[in-house]
Amino acid sequence: MSFATTRTTPHRNAGTLANSSQEALNGLSHVYNPANGHPATSPGTSAVVAPVMNGGSSSSTHANERILHRFRHDKSILVLTIAGGLIYAGTQGGEILVRRSHQRAHHTPLTQPQVYTLETYSLVRAVQAHNGSVLGLCLSQDERLLFSSAGDRFVNVWDTTEGLAHRASIYSTYDVGDIFSIAYSQRLETVYAGCQNTSIQWYVLKDYSTRPPPDPQSHPSLRQDRFFDSPGPGGIRTPRPQASERALLQSCSPARNLEIPKDHIRQFAHFGYVYCMLLVKGITSGLQREETLVTGGGDGVIKLWRLDEGDLHEIGQLEDGRDEGQSVLAIAIDGTFLYSGRADGEINVWDLETRQLVRMIKAHEDDVLTMTVGRGLLFSAAVDGVAKVGVIACGVETTQTNS
């Protein structure tokens, strides 16, 4: 595999690259045409959405690369996902932005939170979704539910068929810190969250009606935080800015505040933050219905988890034996090959059938923040401000391609 390069921003705190789902960015998003001579809105072609730093610039290094559109926001855009003709963008300010895409541009009117379209790229709506930076977005397989995670310790559930109506807020009784990653199994009706406190936690949505209502005092906006609410010098506590959190709490009925059961928590799932996760089918037994959760952490290890009703079982690890500290920040799947982006700019190629490391590629000069696979290409972007595209051929190096 070889990579073609495009610099998306001159700043160190780079953005990310997105195709169908991506992570990290920063106030300005670019939509690129990846095919020579074909507009990205033509049948059979696709647009690549690449976010860059607010105020950053983008200069093409290839004659056949052109920016189709760019849209700007006053906060950094940290995560994107694209489905059903819409671009959903999560911002540093806790918003979800929705823009209409080409496929839906002339059809059903939309009333979603910040959503953009790929033809007009017009902003459909913006919703204040969290009280912290939106770090993860995940759509259900039928695209009817959108899950968002953030630095405010919540996973929120949104109904995309009802204008992103807020259906539920899911939280843990533990101090989980930031929730970096989320995944959803529609078969099990279960949402999984990768947390800063090294745990993986999950909630079975179909069980909420059979569970007792949570104790309001266990809600994160009401309970005492062992760090931030601890007494300082002289026994004085810093006042808590609770108004916005209490307003969000009051906007949900008690049935919509969902507390993760203590038996649905896997403590120390990694020996580091759980930065990324993907839900994939058929990679362990060949059965298309069997789902496996793949997670990457700050310990530099990739883990495979079997999903059962209300439970999670580790079934394997991908580890190359190096010292801890080279975090796995992003993962992508193509068939039986898994690509992992590391904190040092390296991309590793793993064979999931043999669970062996196939290749180590020094793709970037700094942390790989996001990757996605589509149309035989691997897209990656890093803190160095560079987005790259590589041709996939069973993990073997092939000819260079334009981004």
C-alpha cells in the first residue's frame, strides 16, 4: 500500500478525513472529489468530507483533486458520520449539526439538528446535544437512531425520523470521564461505550421498561465528583456550573434517563483509555449474523469481544509485543483485514483470520486520528494536518493514488 497526500491544514492540531464515518476536526470541513473528471454527486461516485482547523487552508497537490464545497462553523468539528443523504457533525461546543446530502436534497423535508446536504450543503438544523465536546457519533443499522457521546459523561439517543428528537440519556454511576467511542448492535438493541476510565459499558435499550427508575441523586449532574468537587485549600469547594446540566436533565422525562446497570460494565477493558471501537459481523466464525466488537486502547492493544444478550466476552487480542504507550487511536475494517492507526503516525495492517500483523506503514509524522475504508481505498488523517489515501489490495503495497 502506498499513500497520496493532501495537506488539509497548516496547523498541528489537525482535522480528520471522513467518507462514511470519521473522527476529529475543527470548524472547517472540505468535500473533495476523489475521482478524476467526475463530480462527486454523479451516480457511482462518492464525496469525501474532510474537516480541517478553523481558519485553515487547503491546497491540492494533484491536478485532478478539487474541493467541491466547504462549510464552516465557529467551533471545532470533532466527529462526522454520513447516512441517508445527511451529514451529521459533532462539535467541540456540544452541538450536533445536520446538513442535507445530494440523495435527499429534493425529497423529504428535514428538520434535523445540525445537518448538512451534499448537493446544497445547506445547514438543516443545529441542536445543543451535550455540555461537553461531542466525541462520538454512531447510527443504527436502519439509520433511525443516532447515538452521540461526549466529554460530559453521557450517551444521548436521538430519533432521526422525528427531527433528531431526544429519546434518552444514558449514564453510568461511575465517574467514567470522557466517552471517546460508541457502537450499537441493532440485533441486541444494545449501545456500547468506550470510556476514559478504561471501561467498556453497555445498555440494552429494550430492557428500560422493565428496570426500576434510577435514583435522581445518581445522575452525573447531581452527584458529587470525587475530583472536581473535592475541597481545596481551606476546605473550600469550587462552585459547580449546574444550570445547563439541570436544564438538560429536566427536559427528559424520568423514563428517558437510563442508568447503566452495574453488571453491564467491564472494568479495565484496556490498560488505557478506550479510544475507538467498531462493530463488525462474520470475522470470527464466518456467520454473517455473529457480531464482534473490536476496540483499541491507550495500551496499544486491539481486543475482540463476543457479544451476547446483556454480556461481553473477550475472545482475542491483536498485540505486536511492543511497550505500552503507543495508543491505538483509530481502526477500520476491510473484509478480513483490520487497519489500526497509532499515536506515532504508524498504520498497522492485521489479518483477522490468522490474527497476525501483516504490515507496519509509517503513514504520518504524528498521531493518526481517524481512518475509514471505501471503494478500495483507505483514507487516514493525523495531527500533522495531512490526509492520505492508499489503495487496498489485501494489505499489499500497490500503486499510488490521488486523494
